[in-house]
Amino acid sequence: MARTVMCKKYQRELAGLDAPPFPGPAGLEIYEHVSRDAWSEWLKLQTMLINEKRLNVREAQTRAYLSTQRDRFLNNEAHDHADGYVPPAEAE
């Protein structure tokens, strides 16, 4: 059976990650309190932000920006979106 966590994004028990997504305290915090689904959504948003805003992930400033946006997203706070992105209409 998959490991579950009380997801801070969705406020319910969901399947957790198999391992911390990166080393250090922030990675451990995500491993312990973020579901697989929430992390997957964050990765999609992060990719859109990098592509649409033409961010260079080698720059410390960009990594700090993405870290802030990640924390805001996972804590259900206001966060940036890709400029001009319109989500597809839901099927009727």
C-alpha cells in the first residue's frame, strides 16, 4: 500500500511521494506534508513559469523566485501564473 500524508495543499490524506524531491529541510518538509498529486501540479506550474517567463534556472535569483512560488502554491496562497495562460475549458 502506498504511503499517505496529510496534504497541506488539499487538506486531506493522499498518496505521498516515494522520496524527498531534493535534499535538505525543504525537501523533507515536502516529503512529509505534500501529496504526490500536489507535487505533480507544482511541477507543471513550475515548468510553465520557467518557459513563459523565460527564466534561467542557473541564476540564484530565479531559484529563489521559484522556491517562493512553490511555497505559496503548496500553502494555498496567492502565487504567480504563466502570463497569458488560459486553462482549457472543462468538458461538458
